[in-house]
Amino acid sequence: MLDPIELQVFPSSYDCISWSEDGDIAVAAGEYVHILTPKLSSENEANGTSPNASSIEWHRIRFRANVFTINEWPIMFPQPRDHFSVGAEQSFSTVAGIGWSPPGLAKYRRSVLAVLTSNMVLTIYAPTNNPAKWTRIAIVNKSLEIFFHESIENGTPNLRTQSFRRDIEDNTARTRKTNIRSFTWLPPLKVPAKNELYPAPESRWGFFLLAVTNEDNDMVILQVQPSSSEQASQYPLRVNLVSTVSLPTSAGFGPALQFNSLLAKAVRSQVRSLYLSSGPWLYQTEKGDRSGEFPIVATTNVATIQGVNLRVVRLSVNLELRNPDSHDEPRYNLTFNASENVAIPVGRTDLAFTGPIRWAQHAGTGRVSMAVGARAKLAWIDIPESVYIEQDSEDNSTQFYGFPMMVESSDGVSSTSRALHERISGMTVTTGVEPRTPTLHLGSVGGYAAVMPLAASAELSIAPWNAEVEDIRERFDIDRDLGGLAIARIWGLVSQQELIAAAVTLHPGDMVEYRTNAEDRLTVVLSTATGQPVDPERYILRNHTGTESALSPKVLYAAACCAIVQSQRAELIASAREVLKKLSASTGVHLSDEIARCSEPGSAIEAKPPETLNAPGGNIFEKFSEARPANDPKSAVQFDVSGNPRAWNLKALLQM
């Protein structure tokens, strides 16, 4: 297991942690964002050995997110009572939300980080050439400002002033349209690819979309894309608004408020759409051009909590290929259409939704599910794909399940169960290799940690990773002699593959807590989803046998050869054989020698002759020029003759 990571900070919001596919962990703490990147010791890097999990160290970087120039965020003076906003005018602009984008937007196809501050400004950050320095590369509010200004001014952008946000009394609509309350990254919109050896960027990385809600309860969909090389130095990213949907405040507040009362009207005017979360993309092929493959319609749904009500917006995108033989960008025409999905019956008077929201897709079942935090309950909504894409609004097979959150208390003689009314502060979904049933993990502000397979017959049970949280809580309790009354609060949960990370703070439970800034502590607890160790040597080959690979064939070939040369594990060798067969079938390269070597683990694989390297499909082999440094036994990469798989580091490949 990985050791917990302790930071001398205190979280500034729930869902304060985010984990990128690159392996970077971001933590929101006050005015700063902390970036944690795993690193290996130089000794392990040199000899290519796998380090002990507990010995992994972390690069720790932080940057301040609340420093803006006048052009980025104009000065706003205190306003009249009717338009007063503490968040926009009086706050310290602390970090209120963070989220990594899918990989592909930053330099070297890495992820960028979106940061929402309490002044309702959403910015995007990326590292510079120096990984220890991060810089702001885009302000999303500017895109909303341009679009809504042109709409308000009837299409006359020349009337736009630089500081229209200063006069909120005369421009209330503009300000409410450009203040961002919540955001989420949509899954990458990838164009379905044919059986290509090297997919096009639109299929490998996809198109990047961002959903936000503003103070006027509009859900706005934006497309984020890297700028052209001429503008990349000044504007690294382009953020364009592509669709918008208005979500008027619903009238119902459940039995708590009388309909159309003065209090209900006052509360309704202050309701905002929060806790955005996007579901998976579902693809449909329509009859199009002569190839019969385009246009393609991709559909996703974005859910939000509005007061105590759940609202769902359906976004459909038409992808049409401009010219199949053209390599110029953009090669596809994208047409966006967003509307509220009324086919999903989310209106429930017996549930008061509080968030957060997480989606999961059940492979091979034709259903998509959504888990939503509610008052004293966890709501699970099982949706058929026909309703998800709003193809058949008559389908009423959507199922609602409510799982009460119960805790047991004992006085030594008898035990009782009581409902837990604490807020769910973190939620994440993991999918195992076998079986592939999605599993929901959740945590509350009081330390309640539970796990549940997303199935109708499932029940909430204690999370396996809760043992790690209990360990640090008990150490905190013993060190301060609290008599077992210490409390562990969970501020966020994230997952990558089969790993879970939880942001935890520790507090005394029987007294008023006094704490100075020097005593702030946030612990990031790392564990596997099942509580059992994961074998890193099986990761690449296991996840890419029999499926469409997201990795380069060159990497897969090298990993398979390294397994043959240096591994004795029968399961790993079997996976290497399947990968080699798949590569041979897709590239046309004869790999019979490598496949035969799978029966003789530990044997060497001869270098490929030049005619094989230069033949069609030969680009799966690693090549080195004749001018190369001498072999260094301490080097992580051993240089050798062309086509030799030993030129790759075994552990670096198998643990990617």
C-alpha cells in the first residue's frame, strides 16, 4: 500500500481533490492549489527495479490561484442591496472547485487544470517548460462575456466596453450571465475509428468540451482546443461557446416550503444550479456519405442539482467528415444541440437531492446509471440507453432506488441503527477488470465511508479503504489522548483505474476545536478499490488484450518483449502472447519468433534485420541511430542495436 501524504493545509471546499490520467493529484486549499506528482528514487530509476510502494516520494508544487490583473478581473465596487454578491465582490477568491481535463490539451498531450475561485471566475492552468511553474492560459468567463454581450446588444459587439462588469446596477443581466457557479469536464468526444494502426488525433484524443452553469441558471457548453502555432504563445487555448440551455428555477421545494409563499419566492430567487456531472457518450450512425459511416451522432447527458431538484440536459453532437482525404484541421464539422432531457423522470417529491452526482455505464447491458446524494439517502437511477439519448420517450423502464445511510451505535448491551443526515462530501466510481460491474465509493463529512456495486440487489457496506482512514484517525486519537472521540472528515474522493484517493482531515469530537494555521493538516489517503494490493506488472498487457488499445503499438510490442525476456509470470507471458498475436494480425508483421519465445520465458529476442525494420509495419520496432552513447549500467535506458526490445526499460513499461 502507498503511504498517506500529509499536507500542511486545510481544504477550502468539498470535492477538493482531483486526479488526472497523467497521475497528478491536485488539492484545493484556500488561495493555493497543490500539485502532487509521484516520483521514483534515482536508484530505482537507474537499475529499473520496482520500488517498494511505501517508498514512493512525491513532487510537491503549489501555485496561487487568486491573483488577477485588472484586464482579467475588473475591479468591482460594493453594489446596491438587490445586486449584492459576496462571492464576486467581497471574497478572497479562494479555490472553490478544481478538475483535470482529459489528456491532450496541454503541451506533450498532457492534461490542463480548471480552477474555479469563489469570485466566480473559472481559469485554466498548465505547466510551463519548467514543471515546477504553472501559468494561467485561459479565462473561461471571457468567452461567456463575449457571447452574452453580443446577444444582449442585439449582435452589435462594437458597443462592448472593457469594464461593463463594474456597473452591475445597469448591467445585471450581463453580470449574472458571466459569473460561473459550477463546471465539469465532459468525457472526450472521440470519433469512432476504423481498425487503424495509428488512429487520427480525433480518435485518439477526441474533442474537449466543458460544461458550466452561471448565476442566471444557464447551462453553457464550451469547446476547448489548442490554438494554432501562430497564436499559441499569446493564447495557448481557445474557448468557444457552442451551446446553451436555460434552466428556469422549478417551483417545487418539497414539503418544506409552502408553494407560492413569500418565503418560497425568496428562496427560489436565490437557487443556483450546482454539482455538474457528465455521463458517457453514446454513438449512433446515420445514413450519410458514400462510406456509410458519417455523419455520426454522439449523445451525452449533463446533470445538475438546482435547489433540491435534479435537472438533466441532453447534448447531441453531429460529427460530419469534411473530406476523408484531407489532413488539414479541423477535419470534422461539429453541430451541437442541447436541450433538457424530459424523458428521464427525475422529479421526486420524496427525495431532496443534495449532490454530488456520478455517472456509470454498464457494459453490454444497454443501461446507464446515475448516483446522486440525497438527504439521509443515496439515490441510484438506472436509465435505459433509449431514454438516455431520448430516442423513445415512451420507455418507462427507468428505475429509482433509494439506499438509506444507516450507522449502528452500541452502548455495550444493545445496538441501534440511526439514519445518517450528514452531507456526502465525496463520491467516485470504479470499474474492476472482472467482473466489470461499476462500484460506487462515497464518503461523508463525518467520516462515513461506504461502497456499493451499482446493482439492484446491492447494499451499502463499509468501504475497504476505510481501514486506511481509521488507522490515521486512531493515531491522531492516541497522540492527543481523546479517548476514541476523534473524527475523520472526508473532503473528497477520486479514483484512477483501481486506486482510490481520499482527502481527510482529523478533529476532536468532544470539544470546541481551536487551530492555528500552523496546525492545519490534510491527509491524502491512497488505497486500492478492493483493499488488496495491485500487481503493476500486469497493467498494460492485461488491459489491452482483446480490446481497442489506447497505447501505441510500439509501446505494446516493447512491453510484450520485455515480459518474455525478464518475467517468469505465467499470466503475464500469456498476456504478452495475446498482444503479439493481435499486433501481428493488425500490422501484417511476422512475429512468429516472439510468439514462440513465449513458451521459453527468459530467452533473448534477436534484433530485427534492416529489411524488416523498413518493411510495412516496421514502425512498431524501436530504432536507434548509430551515434549513441556508450552503455551505462546505471542508465534507465540501455542502448543497443536497432529493434532490440532490451532498449526499453522493463519496469518503466509495465508500470505505465
